[in-house]
Amino acid sequence: MSLPIHISQESREPIYHQIETQIKALISSGSLPAGTPLPSIRALAKDLECSVITTRRAYHDLEQEHFIKTIQGRGTFVAEVEINLKEKIKEKTVYEAINKAIDIGLQHDYQLNDLERIFTDAVNERRK
């Protein structure tokens, strides 16, 4: 099984954290329901062209946070995650993306009221 995960070597965010964040988003959105088998650590490392140590760290962290579970001899699976936690993760992910967009806007010398207008315009475009 291949996961729709894309890592960026140019990002300041560590690769293991990029993997964790994207798997959490897939679980929170319902794209990976509870019980779904996940690729092995080695298979994921090969797919993403990163080290096994990196994917092992991501899986370990996800397991510690109860997003996934490993069953000896059977593999790694998506765990049952509470709806409240899923909602918190979804909101946090969107909030972080918006903050990143604000940072980019500020780097381009926009003022906050300009960024608010741009955001509102973008939302209104989606409504059409």
C-alpha cells in the first residue's frame, strides 16, 4: 500500500515530522479509517526515498500518540482515534497552514489587513 505523502527536502521541518503530520491528516480526514493496514517501515522509507530510521521515528511517535498500532507478526494499522482528537488535529493543521501563509505574506511586505483581504478573496473564490 502506498500512502499519498509528499516530503520536501527543502523544508525546515524534519522529514519524520512531515510524515507524522501527513499521516495524522489522512487519519483525521477519514482517508485512512481505523484498521487500515499501513506500509511497513522499510516500504514507506523506500517509497519516500528517506531512511528507515526516519520512518521508524515517525511511526514510533504516531504510536505513542495512539494514531497507529503495531501488532507483532501482522503489521501496523490505523488505530481507533476519538472524534474530538481528529477535530483538534484538523483545526491545528489548518491553523498552522494559515500561519505559514501569513509569514510568507509578511516576508513579501504585506500588511495584516492586506493579507486578510487576500484570504477573504480566496475564500470567496472557493464559494463560486
